[in-house]
Amino acid sequence: IDCDIAQRLFEHSAKPMLVSNTDGELIAGNHAAREFTDCDRHELPGRHLPDMLTQHSDVVKQHLDTVTTGESELVRTALPRVDDEDILIELTSEQLSRHGANHICTTIHTGSPVADEQLASPQTQRSTTTDRAVLRRLNEITFSGQEFDTAIEELLSLGCDYLGLETGILSDVDGTVYEIEAVVDWTGTHEVGTIYDIEETMCQAVFASEKEAVLSFADVAETTRKNHPAAESVHAYIAAPVIVNGETHGTVNFSMKRPREEPFRQEEETFLTLITDWISTEIERRQRFEELKRYETILETVDDPVYALDTENRVTYLNDAAMREFGCGDEIIGERLSSDRYCHDIERIYHHVESLLSADNQSETATFELEAANGESKTVESRVGLINNGEFRGAAGVLRDITAWKEREQRLESFQHLIEEAADGVAILEDQEYTYIDQTHVDMYGFEAKEQLLGSTWRELYGETEIDRLESEAFPVLRAEGNWRGMVTGRRPDGSTFPAEISLTMVEGDRTVCTVRDETERQAQERKLKQEVQRRKDNERQYRTLAENIPNAAVLTFDADLTYKLAAGKLLSLFESEAASIRDKRVGTVLINPDHELIPRFRAAVNGERTDSQIELRGRILRIHIVPITSSDTSGLILIQDITDEAYRERELFEERERFRLLTESVSEYAFLIVNRDGTIQMWDESASNTFGYDTQIATGMSMTAIYPAVKRDLGVPDRLLQQAAIAGESTYEGQLIRDDGSEFYAEVSYAPLESDRGDFRGYAMVVHDLTDQRRQRRRTERFVEQSDDVITIVDTEGTITYASGSSTRILEFEPDALTETNLFDYLHPDSREDVMEAFFAATETHDATSQFSCRLRSGDGEWLNIELQCRNMLGDDAIGGMLVYLRDVTERKQRARRFEGIFNQ
């Protein structure tokens, strides 16, 4: 470290410095010396210092000889210049020893052009023993490598002793603030940290004089500064500025309260200059070192890999993140990163540096896929900059993982594509002007390009009447509630109009999201539906005639709600029902179960397939034909014929086929496996291949844990299921499983041990039941309940609400959790509470009993709503286990009826 400091002081010193052997042959020179002698780095070595000073070479040789004996004196001579004008210089030399060899370090102190009579006189060559000792001590302190504060204190003490003054100060000057940074004071007047106004100190005179010049006087009374505010306490004074990175840091000054007997000599001013030069260099070095430490601390804390390479792509620096990324440690410093040992795609980084050099750019950013040392593939943004100080010195770079950002960008692009392809138009308005609009919106309103609407207001798309209506009806609600939905009439540039439904939603600031749907087709369908209703009425008369003319037959029709609308024919007597009693009953309550028979057969009929089926009722076998009335909806006709005799002949064949059908239909939902004690798959059938995607050859011999998610494997769930089956005779798991392609699905898995007739263990049978469709149906049902116009509740026999659907928030202004565990009757108006309670408690006594009545109910905002309440006893249903209560808000309908009644009475 001491050698490094000495090297920096030597190279960065402002004074020319030359290193020679004891004969004066030059070995090296610092930057200042090369500029001073007009020689480059390669020309100096080998030249002789005495020969360079031709007029006084003997004096210089004698000076070098005295250095080797330890009696060196300052020598003053002249250096020839190319402009034929000699420059007065002073040489001070110090003997250095390193690795057993002696060298001489000579410092050149320059002056101004002089005449020959100024040189080599006995007076100018004479220097005191004190000067030699002080210079030697100065070199010892500055090259000792000790702490900065300690060295400063020793230098100030040395200066006080050498100059014969009482006080030595290193100051820090910031604007008009003068602060003592270090001090040696034999009078005890000054302390470190004391602050003065610069105008009150003699340093003000230093800064007022020529920059970097030494200011000195032995008696202030003999100078123009005798009236300075500091002249009263400072009579003898010598100071020089400390310049750090081109800026004034402060001063080094020595002073005394009484005059000095002799004026300051040139040697003494040179001594002070040497001190300030060393302090300036040392402060700059310390600042650079602290800055490097800060940079290194910052680089070590960032999560992005940072690296530096030399000209041969050898690593000179890696932060912790880069070491993790490349899978290496400090051992890689000075080496190249190899693709086989560290980062598989390191050549991409090298190629990035090469492309930067070939393009003659200083920095560049590129994006590419990178496979790290751990095999992980990611998208990185690589920014590389050249280290270039006059010539290519290497490169430094930062790798930023932008995988998540790229994925988000792709998702946003996909979302944008979905918006553009959606049937609904989407637009965003700010201050009622379009800032975003998709192509669907543009096409719907008859424009050709988005640019025609961007920057325009929404009023461009509507007539005056519609504009007035929206401003008076829609926007007040939008500002109050944050959203509005309603019907509008849009206007196209060609003057044509169309009906549309729009939804307005306020978002942050004054931005509004608008979605619009063209209702032209829907309204046309409504008109068509009315025509279809009339047509069905006409057809009903024909169906009734048909049923009455077919012997031993009956005709039933049902609508889209799976409700019977017509029943006719002599065969109805078999059901012990009259035609009128069948009307409006649900499909399945009279004849067949709609989930297992009617719906799939009706869909088959719509597709043109044959839909004959047979049922047995009261000892008779009936053939049922399901015929679609129209192919546009789910309304249909059921034709029933008594075919008992024919059916008995076909029964045996039919049952056999039915068993086969049921078997084949059920197989698609189950997969069958056999595993041994260790969970290794021994048997894998075709149903398992269809369920999981593995071929039989691949699956056989594979561990069954492969079909479980990693979290279940980590918890040991597969092993626990086998252990439980061995002990309890069976075990069951319900949850997520994994297919070959990595996708997950919800399933039920049952385990049971297999034994031979002799009781030998033969493995475990696994039956996997795919529950994906069942869960989807359950979620669809839950969603339907949440979006219903009715509030659906489950109430116990005391009237306490145990469940409330999510629609309670929208209809009753109550959150579902707020209603739960409260009593339904507490919300009813006192006028109707008693009647409702009597009907409710009566219904609890009879299974499947229903009752319906009107009442008033208090909403969450304190208003009384008109409610139609329908109650059904579902206490015996395991899934419900309570009274199922439907609440429908008919307040608006009641108000409308009262208005009509008032109009009628008028």
C-alpha cells in the first residue's frame, strides 16, 4: 500500500520529479517532468541529468555525489529551452533504497528566466544544514504511509520548527466560512473546528493575490496589509492555497504574533509549496477512494448483475448479483467467463462488446434471451459502455432481468387485441374528449379510422336531442355514483341512426371508460320473437288436433324454460292427470327427468338425429319422440305412444345395449391405475392416457407422485395416501392433479389395496375421477345466484338468516355478511310482520311446503321496499337444510301501478 501511495504521489505531483541511479542516469520521470523536458515516456530513460544541464553539469554531478553521502544541498542552476532562454531551476534530491539498490529522486523547482550571473554563485549554492534536514524529514513524513491526520500534524509541527513560527494551520474555506481543519499552536489560541469569517483572517489576502502563489511577510507593519483586521494578532505570516481538483480547498498557513527577524527565503516558500502539493494530492486521492467505495457499495446493493471486462474480455469486477448470475466467485477475477462452466450464453455479452467497438459507439443497449448458470432462461436488457480514456481500456455492463416486464407487455398486447376483436366498442374519454378508441367503436359509428374521433368529443356521435338527454340524465348519475348504463340512439356521419346500449364508468381523475353495444340485431330478434309466439299459438291448435287423432297417444309441448305449455291425447289418463293440470308444470315432474333424458335428446333432435326413447309407466311401455318445434330455441314437442307389446320383444336387446352405453359413457370420466408398494405405476390403461396425456410405455414404471403438484409431493401426500389405504382399507384424495403438458385439473382419487384369492398383496388400485365439468357447473350455478334479480336466502326455523346471496348488496343495500346471523323478521314492517311470521312458521311444519306473500322490508339505507317474498321448506334437503326464501324488490312496479291508478282516477 505504501508503494502504491508513493507511486500516486510521484505520478500526480505538480512538480517535475526524476528518478536516476547514483551516476545520474535517468530511470523514470513523472508526467510533470516529461512535459517540462519535452521528452516522452520512452525518451527519458537512459539520459543523464548532468548532461541535460550542460552549462552547469559539474555542479549537478557534485550535487548528486553529495546525495549519496547524505550531505545533499539545494542546487540552483539553469535549464536550456528551445526558445534559447534559460529557465532558473532549483534541484532538491533524496536518496531512495529499494530491493537493495540505491536511487536518487530529484525534484525540480522552476523559476523565471535569469541571467548567467545569477547561477552557481557561492551564495546561491549555499544551503543550511537545516534545509537539508527539513527536506529529508518532509520526504519521510509524506512517504511513510501513516494516517492522514497524523501526517498533517507532523507537517504542521515541522513547519513551525523550520520557519520559527508559533502557529501552523490547515484551513477549510467554503465561501466566506473559514474553519480550522488541523492546527499546531504553541500559544494555545486556536482549536480544531473553530470557525471565522474569511474577512477576519489573513487568508483573505491569500485568495486576493495570484492563484496558487505563496503569500509571506516577516512584519505586517511594513506591508500594505498593516490595517487588515487580522494584523493585530498576526505579524509574521506565510501561507499558500490548497487546490483540490481545480477548486480551492483552503490554505496551509504559519504565523506568529510578533515580527520575524529575517524575511522568508525562497527555500522556505518552496518548503510550503511542497506541503500544499502533497496535501492537495492526498485529499484528491482520499476523495477518489471514498467515491470508489461509494460506487462499489452501490453496485453491491443493486440486484442487477454488474460486470467489468478488460480488453481481452477478462473479468476485472463482478458484483454479488453478477456472481450469482454467472455462478462464480472472486476466483474468476482476471479470467474469462466460459460458457460451459458459467453462463451458457456469455458469448452474447462478448458479441455485444464487439459490436459496440465496430460501430464506434460509447454505449449501447440490447435485448436478448440469456440462459444463466442454473439453466434458467430469461429475457435481459444488456447495457454496455466502453471504458475509454484516449484508448480502449475495456468495457462495463449491466444486465437487467426484464422477463416479467416482457411478459406483461405481451399480456397487454393480447388484451389490446381482445379489445379490438370484441363485439362491444371500447373508448376512453378525458375531459369528455376521446383519448383512446378501439376499431369496433369506430366501425359501429360509421367512421373509417380512429384518428377521425381521437381528440373529438362524444357529442360528434349523437343528435342534439340525445345530447341534451345524456347531459341531463346520464352525467349527473355518473358523477354521483361513478357509473351509468342505458339505451341511446347513435348517429353515423351519413345521417343514419342505430339503437345502442352504453355503459359509462368513471376512473381516476376526469377519465371515463365507455363501452357500447349495437342493439340493432337484438331488437330485430325481439320483433322476430313476437312473431314466433304468434306462430306457436297457431301451431298449438294443430298439435292438439294431432293428439286427438292418434290412438293410444299423447302430445306435450314445452317452452325454453322447460315448462309444459300444452297436453292433449287419450294416453294422458295413464298419468292420472288432466290436460289442464299438466300445463305450466316443470318438465320432469310429469314424465321424465330433464337432466338425463330430455335435454340431450332434444339437442340431438335439433341436430337431425333420431331421438326415440322408451319408458315404463304403471306396467306399460311408452315410446317417446322428442321433436324440435323450431331450430332456433329450446322449445319442443313430445309425442308419447303405448308400445308395450313391441317393447317386451326388444327389451332384452335394449337392456344389453343400454348397459354397454352406460359403461362406455362412464369410462370417459374415470382413469384406472395399479401401483406397487413404492407407488410405482404397474398398470396404465387407455382411460388414464386420455386423462393425463402420458403414453402407456412412458407411464409404466413412473412414480405416481408425478401426477401430484409439487406442493403435495413436498408434504408427502402420495405416500400418506398409500399408507392410509394399507391401514384403513381405503383412502381418498380430492384436489389438483397434473397432466403431462403441465396443466392442472380437479379430480377425486380413491385408493384400495388389491389381494389375490389367497390374500397375497398385489398392489393398490387407483381410480381417478375427473371433476372438472362438475366444478364448472357448480361455479356456473353460483354465478347465476349472485347475478339473480332476486335475493336468495336460507333461513332456519327461528327466522335467522344463515346465507344471503351477493345480490343483496345491489337490491337491499346490505352486504351478505351483514345479513348473516340476523333475524329476517327484524327487517319487516310492523304492519305485515305478523302475517308473514304466521305463514312462515306454518310452512316449517310441512316438507316442501311453499308460501308467497307481499310485505315491506327495510333496506340498508333505511328505505322501506315493497317485497314479494316466496318461501319453500327445504329442511329435508341435505344441501340446503333450511327454509329457502326468495326476496324480490317490486317497489318500482308498485309505484308505477299507483301512478297508473292515479291517472285512471283522474
